[in-house]
Amino acid sequence: MMNRIFLTLPILATTFLCFNSYADNTFYGKANLTLNDFKQQSSGAGVDEWQLNSNASRLGVRGTHAISDGFEAIYQLEYEVQIDDGKSVASKGKDTLEQRNSYLGLRGGFGEIIAGKHDTPMKLTTNRLDRFNDQVLGDIKNYMEGEDRLSNVVMYTSPTLKGFFARAAFIPAEDSAGSSGDGGLADGTSYSLNYSSQLLSAAIIRNTDVDSQDTTRAVADFTLGKTKLGGLWQEADKTDGSASEDSWFISATHDLSTNWRLKSQYGNTDYGNGRKDTQSAIGVDRILNSDTIIFVNYIQIERDSPQLSDKDSSFAVGLELSF
């Protein structure tokens, strides 16, 4: 894996330098590494082991290219790197870079339109609310629908007017993530109405036939001095009518000082057949500077059903570096 990275980085750097003559570009990344005491009952045989995990560590380059006054082309190329063992889960253990949000688009007074592989408008609304995003058992995708990053997405973002803006995305039938549609231009859709201010961020979102689900979500995140308090409610229905699930969670952070931060999260998904998944999480961040954080967290997911109850848990010590 390291050889592939060393071969890839010069290519990215050369591309970056060439583009610099014509555009405004930024090379960026994030390394997030944890040592986890991981226990899993729901695997059947059971797991109890220490793990080193790379939590969506990534490298990318993004930029703009001016076309005319107030009108520009935009792009982003982003890839996940596995700095623990080089093995991508998505590629079933092969040594590889895994594509994340990557797109080409246009931006101007009309707003922004991009096309490529990208988070849906629904997933974008939880980036701040999910206080343990990307962590082992912490990411809400472990027990909730709607956290989709899809290929072949075309997405429009409107200009902001008095704090309000909208997003709309469609996924052609080429890859609509298990869609049961008719193979049309918009076999799956995701759209949101958003509001953002210093005190409140909120959104109402609707997915239609994304990952074979019709999903409605409402989110809100309040800033109250040194405390942020967020919440989510969601209903997801299988497009074939075979299943329905209700989900919710609340999350919070509190700044003890400029260097210490507490955070917590609690959520639940009810599958309507006597089965429930419940997540609880608590953590402490030591903020070394604006780019570097040392953290500790404990996260568990209880999976209850009429047949049995299991509990998966992770205690983690980690380091996050953004650049």
C-alpha cells in the first residue's frame, strides 16, 4: 500500500503544480488513527481484541478555475487512505485508494452544480450533528439509513437567501444504489431545504428510491454559548413496502475551555418487528491546536430482538491531524 501511495502522491503533486498556473488549488488531507479495544457479540462467534484503525483518513485536491467575472469551474478529487494496514474495506482487503467525494462542476450567481461521486443532500446534513462521525461504531450509519455516498450524482446547490438555501440531487439509472426505478434520468433523488445562522442550523430532507429506500429526515443543531445541542428524526421505508424503520438521535458538545471539549450522543432505530438498535457514546477531546486533536471515546451499540440481545463496544484513544 505504501508503495502505491508513494507512486500516487508525485502524480497528484505534479497535477497540482500544473493546475496552479491556471487555477486556485488546495491540497488537503486528514489523518485519523485510533487504538481500539473492540468487543463484538453480534458477529455470532464473538470478537474481543485490540485494533489499530484508520478512520476515513484521506488525501485530496480541490480548486477553482475562473471562466469570467463571477463564473468559475470547480473540481475536487478525494481519496481515502488506510494508514493502519493499507487494506480498504470497500475493495475487500485489497491495497488501494478508495474514492470519496470527487466531482467537476460550475459555480456562479445561479448557485453551484456538480457531477461525480458525492454525499447525498441527506448525508450532508449530518456532518456536524454526528459527533462521532467516522469512528468505529460511532458513525450513525451503523444503525441508521440515509448516510449514502453515491456514484454518478448530479447535484445543484442554490444561493443563500437570508440563511436559507436548497440542494437537489438526482442519480441516473446507471448507478442508483439498488434502485427499483425504471432506468430514467432521475432513478433516485435527494433534496433538502436548509437554514443556517450563528445560532441554528436546520434542514428538512427527502430521499426517493435511494438505496431502495424512501426516507424523510429532519435535523437541527443549536449553539448555546459553549454548548452545541443537535437532534435528528427520520422515517425510512423500503420501496417495495416490505419494511419500515423509525430513527432518532440527540448529540451534544460542550467546551470546557479553549483546549478541552466533552461530547456525547444517544440514538435509536426501531425496525417495527420487535428489533431495535440503540447507540450511546461519550468522549473527550484535547485540542492541541486548530489542526490537531487527541481524543478518547467509548461507544456501544445494543442490538435487541425477540430472539436475543447483543452489545458491541469500542474504547478508543486517537489522534486526528488535518492539513
